[in-house]
Amino acid sequence: MAEVVRMPKMSDTMTEGVLAKWHKKVGDKVKSGDLVAEVETDKATMDFESFQEGTILYIGVEEGKAVPVDAIIAVLGKEGEDFKSLLTETPAASAAPAAKAEKPAETIAATPTPTAPVATAAPVAVASTDARIKASPLAKKIAQEKGINLNQIAGSAENGRITKKDVENFKGGASMPAFVGVEKYTEVPVSQMRKTIAKRLSESLFTAPHFYLKMNIEMSNAIEARKIINDVAPVKISFNDLVLKAVALSLKQHPKVNSSWLGDKIRYNEHVNIGVAVAVEDGLLVPVVRFADGKALSQISSEVKTFAQKAKDKKLQPADWEGSTFTISNLGMFGIDDFTAIINPPDACILAVGGIQEEPIVKNGMVVPGNVMKVTLSCDHRVVDGATGAAFLQTLKQYLEEPMRMLLQANNI
């Protein structure tokens, strides 16, 4: 019984294919593994091979024409069999007939639709050391995976062409060890924290017009100051604590950076509440050190340590992460030299802090060893202009490169 051959779905996103070239014509006999046509999909041009034997009774698509998936492109059947009823019952959905039967059919291959000529999964143009050998792309792919030299295989298809079946039936030795990989993955539901992070930061990035200001800060004096401070401070002070304090003092001098976008108005905050990004298992939390400009380094250090532990234990409360006026994200402890961060709304800015790296610097006209920390200020251009952000960074640089400036102020240790 005659069967229609339909355009197969050759990729997960394919909705139609272009019949690039026919390698057979009406009346031609087809053997298993013969190349019947080439089909151009949305991803590649692929071979359309037959895994059955028979005679092509009808071709319904001209070369270069687009055909929807599942449209009739050909008919296989027995010699003399009437196949017109198949075309009437299942029209070729926009595929105009390219040629009618030129002569009575001679032989028939009763080929069910699923096992009619089907597409291989490999593109026509395949980089291979066996490129001059006549072989289907799928045969080349399987041979490469199994480490088989195609020169050792005699092809059974037309003109000695090597097919998938020839490679699979080859009993000779492999020229290289075969490797079989297994695709694995794990899927987990998105946590509520991750959903919130995705929503807030997507809204921020695609709503607020970000621009970025980068600056190198020489931290040698800060390194020495930290050593001295830790000799007398009630708690150990980290570099992040120094950065946080310097940022707080700088914000007092540049209130436009310490601001919030509220849609129909801009809020210039007189208080300084700094959010500190803390990584947790499910994502990122930003607890807030309130009134950071008026707190001593030891107070800041204690609060940050407490917040980090509470975040790890999942004990942070909404009051702990609400009300920031500026945010700091520090990845220096993870070995990151330089990065940019997405603004934490409704804040107008966020400071990305990298690690301290030893590198040569020019000082008093001489090249000397230095300790450089790179920072990037992400700014919401609706609120902060470039010159405003640059002035803030200059003040921050002064505080960190000359830490005595902030240590001389009351209650800073």
C-alpha cells in the first residue's frame, strides 16, 4: 500500500524546512541508506536518507521551496498503484507539486510514515578527516564516536556510499578508543528568594539606565592602618569594614549619590544606611548597617559579622534588609579583581569592590610596588550624573589612600 512521506521535524524549533536539493526523481528506486534529498532547517542543511527500499512515485515539492513540518513531500508505493487519493485526503499544505509521475511505477516499498525516508541528525557540512569519503553525515558522526576509520568500510549504498547501517555493522577494529558520554542534569524548583532576586534585579537593570565609573585605589596605607587598628580595636577590622566606613563618610559629602529614585520624585537622604551584599546558599541578601557614618569601625565590624551569621542561619528579618540608601558588593575575598554590580532599587548607586592586588604603580615619578583595589560605581542616570559619581569616587579614594582622614574623626575606631 502506498504511503506518503512527510517533512519531518529535524530540530526542536523547526516549523518548516526548505527542500534544498532532490537526489532522486520520480521513478527512481531507493535502497536503504540512499540519500534522497537535502533539507535546510532553521539550524543546518541536513541529509534526508531512506531506511527502506522502494520506488518514488510522486515528488510534491520543488527545490528551493519551503515546506511546513508534516506536509507531504513525496509518495512511495508499488508499481501502478493509484496514490492520488492520498493527496486528496491529506493535501500537501502549501507544497506545490513539482513533478507528476513520469512513467508507470515499477516497484513499490510499502513504507509506514514513521519509517519512510527520515532525516539524519548531522549537518551536511561536517568537519572530518574522512571528508573525501562518500558517507552520510550520520555515518561519519557515528564512525568518529566509535573511533572507526571510514577507509576500512565498504559502502553498500549508491556509488559505494557509506551509510549508518554500514558503520554499525562494521566488525573491524577501531583506530582509537571509543568514548561514550551520558548527558545528565538536575532540575530544582526556583526558590522564593531566587524569584525575588530575579524580579527586583531584572526590573532594576532594564528600567534604570545604568552607567559605570571605575577607579583604582592604592591601599598600601590602608593595609598599614588596619594592622595598627587591629592592635587596639575590640574586634578585628576587615578591609570591607574600612571601605564601608569610607563610603559612609563620602556619602555625607555627596548627598546626591546617597539618593533614591521614587518614580515621580527623587529622595535625597540625609541619613546613611549602607546595604552590605551577603551571599547565602539560595542567593543574595542585603542587610543594612544603619547610620554608618556615625558608627565606629568596631561597631560596623560587629554588625556585619552578626548579619553574616544571621544570614547563614536564615534568621534575618525584613527589618534587617529594608531601608538602604546605598549598597556595597564586595567580591574581593573570592579572588575577583574587577566587576560591575546591578543597582539595588530604590538606591541610585551600588559600589562593586574587587580584591587588593600587588602591582607596580608610579609614585613621585618612580615605579614602585603597590597594592591596588579596583572599584566600580554603578549609577542610575535618572538620579546621578557622571560628574557627581566621579566626585564621590575621588573623595572615597582620598579616605582609603589616606585613612588618617577618617580615623581622626570622633568614634571611628
